[in-house]
Amino acid sequence: MLDAADAVYRFSRPHTIRGTLLACFTGVGRALIEAPEYLPLLLPLLPRALLGVLALLLGNLFIVGINQIYDVEIDKVNKPYLPLASGELSSGTAVAICTIFALLGGAIVATNFEPLI
């Protein structure tokens, strides 16, 4: 069970999650520097904003998973330690994981944000 959890963790490419979080929070910070009059709205909007961050993270996980699914032959040469390239995860499991990430992220957006998003 721990091996499977570790494989899924490595499949998610955690270093990309840090980049997504950094972009989210620096974007908000920059917007608040440019328009400090919106600072009082930050606390009431925080729960919804965090749902948006979660949706972005799920989108990020979907993207890195799709990349590994399509690049598995290249990754066998260049990144053989990745779970899909090493055979720790099957392609069916990888597709299922990506589908779950996409559906969860899409559901969060559909139920919490305007259609334009």
C-alpha cells in the first residue's frame, strides 16, 4: 500500500505543485499591491479562493499525468525513475488517476465559479 501511494506521489511530480502554488500566491499578492482597496475582501473570499487553488492543483496533476502517459517511451530513456516509465504504475492506472484529477478539478470549478472561468 505504501509503495502504491509513493508511486502516485511521484507520478504527481511534486516540484510542479510548488510552482503552481507560487504562481497562485504571487499573483494574488501582486494584485493586492496594485489594488490595495480590495484587501478587506481577502478574508471573506479566502475559502472560495482556496477552492480555486485546489482546482488549479488538480489541473496541474492532470497535466503532468497526461504528459507522462504520452511520453512514456521517451521517459523510459530520459527519466526511467518515473512510475509509469519504470512499470510501477500501469498505463490504465495512470489514465484512471488523470481522469479522477480532471473530474474533481472540473467539478470544483463548475460548482463554485462562474461559467466564464
